[in-house]
Amino acid sequence: MYPPSIQKLIEQFSKFPTVGPRTAARFVFYLIKLPKGELEKLVKSISDVREKINFCSFCFNTFESTSSEKRLCSICTNPIRNKSLLCIVERETDLLSLERIKKYKGLYFILGGTVSTLKENDVKKIRMEELVDRIKNPLNFIKNSPGFEEIILATNPTIEGEATALYIERLLKSLKAGNGPVESIKITRLARGLPTGGELEYADEETLSSALEGRK
């Protein structure tokens, strides 16, 4: 239907989350109409993201650094943050939503998604092994870490988010049953002020603040 070069780019855009072929085609024709200078700026911005953006070695948040030696994001290196408090979220956008309300002062861990079932292949899609490693051995990642006293499960109140929180809660409780630093950790979840089926990214600040403060 389209020339091969256009069709190929449509297929690439169609791989983006929530982007279908029609929306992808609109993107492509928008790019075609852009002045050459604007298109070059866009290409440069994409290249910069690839070259300058790193993932934090503890929480997997994205941050910009020109130094290959910097391994932690500004949140994890902030001396004011409460390093005994860990909030588990699904995506970077959820982290940003919680930071926006300026009520949470602990650390984060980004799962990288959710699970719709508790089958092994589904669970492998999220960073569970990495999460357990950081809970058991925080000093391997955060200098002078006191260990975690509370872990907040801040997954979205969706079917997938609830399934993910349930899996994590069961796993953490099994770890608590053994010996070691996990045994005394308190596990909490956000209060039910968030609407069922909603997402943290779209919650207003008052609702999100209430859910965080009323966690249990």
C-alpha cells in the first residue's frame, strides 16, 4: 500500500506501546512533512537518548550521565533520602508520579512491568531476581545502607498490578520466614483511595498522597 521505506517505518512505530498501524502512519507522514532542520534535531535527540541515558544500578530509574563510572541515579545517591524505605513500582512514570507529590522520601525499585499470571514464564518478564538481591544485599548497591525496614508495594490497582503485588507479597513473606535481614521487614500496600482499574500515572496528587499516607 505504501512505498517500502514508509511501510518499514510504520512497522517500527507500530512496535511502540499503545500505537497501532494508523497512528504509526500519522507519525511517519508527520515526519515526512517536517523541515530538514527539525528532522535532524529529532534524529539527534534520539541518538542522545541512546548515548547519554543510563539505568540506575539499584532502582533501574533512567538518568543522564556522560560518565561511565556513575552507576546510581540522583535519588539513590541523595543523602537525605530514607534508605530504610523501599517503594516498588511498575514503571518509571509511576516513580515520577510519586515524586511529584513530594511526600515520599525513600528509595524505589522499578519492576519493568507486571505479570498477568503467576506462571514462571510470566514472572520472568519482571525484575524479581534483581529485587530479591537488592533486598537481601543492599550494601552491594547502596553505600552505608542500613537495610530496609519497610517495603511498599505500589503497583497499580489493575488486574495485572494486583496479581503482581500478590506474587511479590508471597515471595517476600517466604523470605521473611527464613533467617537474615529480610525477617523483620514490614510489607505495606497503598491505601484503596486509588480507583480500581486506574493507574498511578494518571492519579491526581491528592488521591496519590492519601493512598501513600494511608498505606497498610
